[in-house]
Amino acid sequence: MEPVAILEMYKMLFTGYSVIVKSIVTDDDSSIKATMKWSNNDTMENLGTDKPPMVVGADGKETVRPDKGKIPKHMPEPLFLADPNHRKKTFGKSMFQLAGLKVDKKMTMTKMDSYRLQTNFAYMGRSLSGKTDEEMLYSSKAVVEHHFDCHDFCGDWCNRKKNMDNDSKKKYYRSKEKDILLYNKLQARIARFITLKGLKEISHCMDMLANESLNNTIAWYAPKNKAHSSSESLKN
């Protein structure tokens, strides 16, 4: 439903109001992104190439992009920006997944570590607006470094940086010496979230809180995952 609705609104704005949508802020929904593209044939024609568009699969290999694009070729493709709150949840999911592994594989990772890293990521993401590429890459290191009591990369959001003389706070942080295996594991896990492209996707100071609030209100009255025959839910 969402891809169809967005596509129709996009075309309506272009043809009915002469409005070109530059960018769309959404969650990491692959169906929306796949729909809001030119078809593979139109992409090759518009770009003047005979090579079909490629995507990188989960195995790291390039394959031909699934041909699901439905934007007319005379309309420009929009850029996609990520909702910072949803990106935080996606990052947190990776952290909780690590914490849920067997003891010999999770490197002493706990759920509390996951919550704190997720919070660090949220604060870091909100501080990116207005920064240069180099500054964004520098700031992104704070997510893991802050967790290990290194605050060289932290911004104004870091209270620990302002109170480094308080030794009692050290108990909240991991040690790079004792937990070096976990440190290396976290650096590998966060790598795909702090690429320059990924950081630019969340550096816009916009979010989808109002949309989510409306969605929750409607879902409370008409739950989308429940349907009771011969009742008001069908009318709703």
C-alpha cells in the first residue's frame, strides 16, 4: 500500500502542480525504494548506457537490480534520506542480535551494552547537521569510542566529556584492554552504518515522528493486524 500511495502522490505533484520532489525521508523500506525508481530499461535509456543497473546482494556480489521501478522516465528519480529513529532501531537490532548469541560468540556483549550503544548512535546522528564530510566521519567514531570511555570524538551531548575528573563514572564504560575482542567486533558491526553515504542519509534534522503518531492513532482504532468477522473492525 505505501509504495503505491507514494508513487501516485509523486506523479500527482509533478503533473498537477509542477512540483519536483527532491528527496523523500522514509525508513529503510526496500519496497518503497524499489518502486520509486525508473525501470531498468528506462534507467539505461536516460543514462545512455547499455549496462543494466546493479545492486550488491547480501553475499557481497553484484547482481542486476530487480526490475520494479515504476516512475515514468520523463520524471526525475528522488533521493532517499533515512529516518534517524528508524536507523537507530536498525542499528540497535544488530547490537541486540550480537548480545543474543551464544556465550563463546557474543564477546561478553549484554543487552545493556546494546541499549547504551543504540543511545550513543541516536545522539551522534542528531549532531551531524551542518557538518562537513570529514567532520561527520570523525563524529561517527564516538558511538563505539564513547562506550569504551574514550571521548575524543564526542560532541556536546556527552556529559562524561565534561566531567572526566569523576572516576566513579568509569564503572559505566567498557575497557579497551579487557574487552578488546568486543571492541573489534563492534567496530566491524557498525562499519556499514557509519559510511559517508549512511551518515549523509541521517544528517537532515527531519524525522517521521508525526507520521508514526498518526499511524499509531489509526491503528489503535482499526488494528491492521487483526480482523474480527461480523464486527465493527471490518467497517473501520
